[in-house]
Amino acid sequence: MAGHVPHTRAGARARRRTRITLDEHLPIDHRLSRFYRIGAGLMGLLLVAFGVLGLIDRIGFFDTRGDTVAGLNTNGALSVLSIGVGLLLFVGMVIGGNFASTLNMVLGVLFIASGFVNLALLDRSFNPLAFRIQNVLFSFVVGVMLMFFGMYGRVSATLPHDNPYWKARHPEEAAREQRARRRREYAARQPLPPPR
């Protein structure tokens, strides 16, 4: 009795270190990876288009008055930054998988943080990206959309049991379900007994 320890420290550390990855045997166009790619691509296209339109107007790089492009205020620095972030999202779209999901989530948090920081700079003389209130709202909307595209199928209380993130969070239960599935498949492959 004394020698029986149901949960060892090594086992607990191993469970904490479990890395959540998409299963390697899943096809390249797995629905989660495709969703992350579409989200990164759409948001990247939006940002690149905004940045290019801003550069076409030849606005000063740190012009704090800025100019209006597609209803948003911009200057050269914001245009270049938008193009850079858009291209980074295109990289996430090409790579897909966990990279695209994580990139979407990280950039989403950064966009929301940027919205708050630039909200504090609206009436200040130091406003290097020429933000106005519509830019702040746009930053919040893009941040929430990127977080949605990154967290979809990854962060939920009701993930299906074939979801790779659910499997990584519940390794014991996933292993039990896999063993039961293998037993069912093995039993289904066995020949039927001859009729009597």
C-alpha cells in the first residue's frame, strides 16, 4: 500500500510538457489548418491593401496629421508597418498548422494592445502612427478577428474528441478511446464463423 503512488511528480511534469501539435498523419488540408490559413490570408490581404494605398498617397513617414485612406488615418510608418504585418500573415498562411494559429493569436493580442496604446496617444503631440479613433476601433476589430481565427478549434470547452488539441490536453482518455477503437476495428476485420 505504501509503495503505491497514483500520480508521480515525473508523470505530472510529463503531462505539463505535452506539446499540442496537429497530428502528422492528418492531411495537409486538415480543416483546422485550412481555417487558420484562410484567416491569416484574409487579414494579411486587408493589411497589405491598406498599406499599399497609404504608400501610393506619398504621405510623410512620421507625419502626425496623416491622410485618410479607406476611412482610416495613415502615414508612411503605419503603411509600411501594415504591409510588414500583412506579409507576416501571408507567411503564416503558407506554413499553416499550429504556426498560423499561434501567429494569428499573437498578432491579435498585439493589435488589441496597440489599440489601447494608441488610444492613450490620440490627443498627444507624440502620435507617430497618426492614429485617430477610427484607427483604434479598426485595431480592436482586427485584433479580435485574428484571435478568433487563431483560437478556433483550439480553445473551447466542447472540442470534439478527434481534435488534436483535445487529445493533447486529455492524453489518458484519448489513449483509452484509441485502444477501444483499435479493438473495434480488429473485431470488425475478423472473419465470421462459418454457418452451422
